[in-house]
Amino acid sequence: MKIKPSTLALVLVALGLGGIVLLVQQQPAPKSSNSEAGEQVVLEEEKPIFGFKEEDIQAFTLQTRLRTLKFERDKDGKWQMLEPEKTAASDPSIAFLLDLVATGKTQRTITAPASDREQFGLHQPLATIDLTLKDQKTHKLVIGEYDFNRSFLYAQADPPAEATDSLNVLLVSPNFDNAVNRPLDEWKQPATAGKSSPAPASPKASSQTSPAASPSPNPAASESPSN
């Protein structure tokens, strides 16, 4: 059976189109995209903000828009507040914050011009955390504003001390907002309930409330005078 030239041409064209579609489908997806403001969002594998553990932290200073607080472990490993008061610190409040710092992760990094610093809230940050490890190494985490849909907070980990032309901005958990913005009392260890018990009632009080004894009758007064 003879194949018409026109049929053969159609078969060859179909095979060619199929090969092109297959090649397009096998192309890898781009790893980054550029935003309208010239920012570059790099998609990465989820990785920790820092590389140390919570128990490695010896001291830290937390500066918020309201106050500055300083904490340090004592010789027994207990957290103590040094500023604005000297008192035992609240273990749950500190553990919540330091767990986010040590185990928090980010999977996106934004590279932007340094002139965009204000857009991320890094010029007046929500909080700045300066950490000192037991080996005396130091780290810093600067937390800025929320992103456009309030799913993440912008942050910088160990920002350079000197001004640079670009910023490397991380997207971190919004739980940092609750971790740093607490009333001062929540940073202090609460007083132990029932530490001072009321004093027992005085024995004199009970004696004062007892009824007074009635006077004994006078037999002489009850007798009628003799005639």
C-alpha cells in the first residue's frame, strides 16, 4: 500500500510537534523571579535562621519600641533579668522567644537595594535581639514589619555593621511579634502563690467575745426586813 506524500508530511509534522512539547515539559522551573521594585526573591530549601542551639545562649538583650530588657543565665543556668529590674526571669516567656530564635526557619530570602530598608520596617524595627553565646560569639536578629498579607515578618540575621548597597531580608514566623511584645510583668517570674499565710487569730479575741458571767444574787437583798 502506497502512502500519499501529503499523509507522510502530516505524520512528520505531528512527530516534530510532539518532540517540541516533550522538550518544553522537561525544562526546569526558574529558581528566582524579579519583582516590580527590582527586588529578587530567591526560593530556597527551608533552613534555620541561625546555626546554634537554645542552650548555647548565655545572655541576650531585647530592644523593642517600648523598652530595653537584658537577661543572663546565672551560675545555675537560671535566667535572671538585669534590666530594667534585677529579678528572676520568667522561664516560659524566655523559652518561647529563644526557641523561635534558635529553631526558627526561613525558606525565602529577598535581595533588595539598601534604599528599600524603610519598606521592610528595618529603619525602626519591631525588635532587635542581641545574643551572646557561651563561647562568647555574638549574633543579632533585627525584626521589621509584616509582609503584604501578614503571613511573615521581614528580618535580618547578623546584618553587616557597615552600610552596603543591598539588603538580604528573611521572611520569618509572625510568632516573633507575640514573643517580643509582652508586658514587663510577663518577663518576670511570678511570685509564689500562698507564700505568706494569714496570722492565726489571737486567743484574746475569742475571750473578748465570750458572754460575761451574770452576777450572783445577793441573798441579803432578797430577804424581807424583820419587824
